[in-house]
Amino acid sequence: MKGIGKRVTVAFLSIVALLSVSGVISLFELSHLSYDTDAILSASGRDMEVAKDLLRSAHDHSRAMIDVVIFDNEQEKESCRRALNELDSHIATVRDKATAAVLGSLDTLSLYSTELRQLTDNYKSTETIVVDSLTVEVRRTDGRKWYIDTYEPAYNRFVEQVKRYITLSHGQLAPRAAQLSKNAYRSVAPVLISLLVMIAIVLMLYYFIYVYGVKPILRINRSLSDYLSFKLPYKPKAEMLDEIKDMNDNIENLINISKSNKKNESDAI
């Protein structure tokens, strides 16, 4: 390729092309990164919301059972059943989208919810005790003791299983979070690489422009000034290419023509 204009144009267009390609790649990777981030945040938020609903319903059930067993408010059994139905509904909402590992945790939660339901249905404020074949004694159930010894362990097991479910569901997001970190590096890497390449190209472009453009022009200008001022021979010492070489040759031709004309004029006189 000849012509300094074409060389400079190709150099700058190459930089533009490099930046454009790296920008497109970065945008493509950033779109994937944004999608993965939204997916992870949505999954994490959904799990936390489900865990919060489970704990709230379990707490409502526990408060209702306190009213039943300690304050003998049998009407609160309906509140207990409503809280248990909410528990089963919350578990069912996440079962369809759960992985195999999380499904086992949800099955255990369902078992503990069933255990709480059985305790609720089987609790009676009085119990009938057969002393002998002729004597039947009706005793009042110690609600406080029953709550502490029977209900509270079952409630604590359910709460602990909810915590294990949170830990397990977040553990399922760990590989995706690691992949998210890799995608972040992949989205930034093209920009960094193109930046380094662009710096190298700009330095090379500066070198070639200075060596083959600026330096020859400075030498031509100095040599031409010396010729005009001191009549020194016009011999710029610089490597020249393309139009600059043509310009130097034209200047030499003009000087030679000028010398020839002056010589002819002096001979004519």
C-alpha cells in the first residue's frame, strides 16, 4: 500500500474496528452477566420470602397453640389449622421449581408440618384414664407441660429444618455465583485486551508518524533553510517514503532548476 494518507487512514480505522469489536463482545457478555445476576437475585429473594412465610406461619401456629393448651381457648384450634394450611401452601409453591437436593428438604418440612397437624388434632384438654374395670377417671391435661415436652420439640424441629432449607437453597446458588464471577471477568477482559492493544498501536503509530512523517519534514525544512540562508547543499538526511519522498525530490528539482537558470543567466551576460 502506497501513500501516507492511506497508511494513516488504515491505522486509525484499525483502531476503530478493534474498539468496536471489543465493545460488541463486552456488551454481549454484560447482557449475559445482567441476566445471570437477575436470576440469582430473584432465586435468592424467592427463597428468603418463602422462608420468611414459613417461619411466620409456624409462629402463628405456635401462638394459637399457646391459647389452646394454656388458656383453654378451643376456638383457636381453627387458627392452628389455618396456619398449617398456609405452611403446606408455602411448601407447595416452591416444590415445582426446586432441585432434587432441595426436594428432600421440602419433604422433611412436609413431614414436620404433618407432625404439627397431628399434635394439633390429637390434643385434648382432658384425658380419660381407666383405673380399673369399674373406675374411670377424667383428668385435666397439663397444657404447659404438654406444650414444653411435646409440642415445643416438634416446633423447634420444623424451625431448624426451615433454616437447613435456606442453607441448602443458597448452597445451590453458589456454583451460579462462581460462574457469575467468571462472566464478569469475561465481560471485562475484551475491553482490557483492546485497551492494551490500542496503547501498543498508538505508540507504534506515533513512532512511524514521527520517523516517516515529522522527522523528514523537520529535516527538509532545516536543510531548505540552510540552503536559502547560507547556500549550503540541500541534502536532508532522513528516511523518506511516499509523498514526503516525492516532495523532497520536487524540492531538489526546483533547486536544480533554479541553479540552472542562474547559470544560464550568468553565461548570457
